[in-house]
Amino acid sequence: MADHRALLTTSRLGVLATLKRDGLPQLSPVTPFYDPDTGTLQVSMTEGRAKTANLRRDPRAAVEVTSADGRAWATAEGPVTLVGPGTDPHGPEVEALVAYYRAAAGEHPDWDEYRATMVADRRVLMTMTVAKVYGESI
């Protein structure tokens, strides 16, 4: 399982699975960030999209990542919370997105622009408490 969590930590492209109203999966490409210290996985998404609406209705999800060569994969599952969207560029909803960006990518070249974009785009931060990890390591 340590290899699966290592893959989660290093992968920046994944597929988020949420549940549609009819019970079928909704799959969406995402940029996940897994923090092994907290056991959480975060994804920035937009209000009004299917994945966001699905999670507001049923706050359970899975995220799958694959190694660059396609020979290893890891899936994280767990309950999620959503924060946002925010209306204040310096409000707590946008601060959560700033913290996510810093952890996942480092410093942004223009934080004022980033904050304004998060409000204008109605961004939402999904945080999954990773309850289960499984996959295949080669």
C-alpha cells in the first residue's frame, strides 16, 4: 500500500469518479493533490459542473491515478467536503484554494490575479479524507 500512496503523492493527473443521480459513475479528469501527512486528497473544481453537483448530493468519491508508463495505478476512496465558491478574494473559501495551490504547485506569480480568478470562475475546493487506497504496482 505504501507504493500506492507514493503514486498518489507524485501524480498530478487523475480521474475523479462521483455518482450521478441514477447511480452510474460520472468520470472527470482532474489535477489531484494528495497530502500523505494529513491523509487527504484535494481537487479544485467549478461550481455548476456535474462532479460538483454530484458531490453536493452524495459526498463520496474515488480518484484514480496512473504512472507515466501506465503499468501502475492507485485509487483513493473516501468521503469529501466542499468549500466554496467564495465571493471575497480574501475570504476563507479562496484562502483554502490558495493553500491548495501552494501545497500542490508552490508560489503563484500573481496572487491577486489568482484570487480574482477563483471568485470569477466560482471555484470550489474538494477535500477527500482518504479512507481506502488500492491499486497495482509493478
